[in-house]
Amino acid sequence: MNIVMLGYRGTGKSVISKLLSKKLRMKLYKIDQMISESVEKSIPEMVEQEGWENFRKLESEIVAEVCDKAKNSIIDCGGGVVLNDSNIVNLKKGGVCIVLTASLETITKRIRQDKNRPSLERGLSFEDEQKKILTERNSKYRAAADYICDTSQRRPRETVEEITEFLEAKGCIKK
């Protein structure tokens, strides 16, 4: 069974995925990194040159490809993977979806200086953009979730322990 990490930017998916991968000795697929490598550009460069629509199309292709080959792996998804319902269908076929959340204040603090996160919607202040997009996506994250974990007040290792306990209780991994 795959463990699929979902959530908005800055909720800790990449850090938690890496720690879970090490702890559980599972292969880690990083969807955003795979996209970047396939086009030989950073995500901001790709979005600037080709637009979000082309990014989302490639993202869906890579998600489908990973879901076909990944077995007992961690899949670290970008924050917008939930925008395409077929991505979630593919990810849930052989996986359990863990959604990481965090308060808007925590998210903005974590990602404000990160230049690898291109604007999702022009014409809004940084804070207003995060609030709007997070509000728009929240129901999609919740619908996809097999488990929701708030990372606002937790250290990454505490989050990993909580997720591991859930996975053990659910029978997804062995103690």
C-alpha cells in the first residue's frame, strides 16, 4: 500500500514524506521534483513559460505513471494535485491519503520567502492569495483524506509518529 501525502503548500508534506520514507524504509516519489526533472526547468520557470494549465496536465501524467509503478511507497504530491479528480482516483487506488493541514498564519510564515512557489493567482497580496486558494481547495483535501493531521503546532517527528500510529492501527503497515 502506498502512503500519499496531500495538503496545501507549507503544511510540511516534503519534510514529513522524507522522514516517513526513512522511518518506514519505503521508496519516496516526489511529484514536483519529477515534473521539474522531466522538463529540465524549475517549477516557477515552467509555470512562467508554459502556464499553470500545462503544469497541471504534466502533473496528472506523472501522477498516473507513479501510481502504475509505485508499490509500498511514499508519494509526496504538490498542493494542487487535488484540483484534478482523476489524480485522486489514481492515488487512492493503491494508497491511503494523509492530508496535512496548518493554520493560515503558519503556512504564510513557512512559505513567504520560498522562491520555488510561484504565484497561484495574480492581483492579490501574498496573504490574500494564500487565504483564497486554501479556502477553495479545503473541501477537496478533506474529501480525499483518509486521515488529517494538523502540523501547525507539531515538530515534524511528532507528526511522523502520529501518522505511523494511524497507519499501524489501520493495518497499512506492520508494527
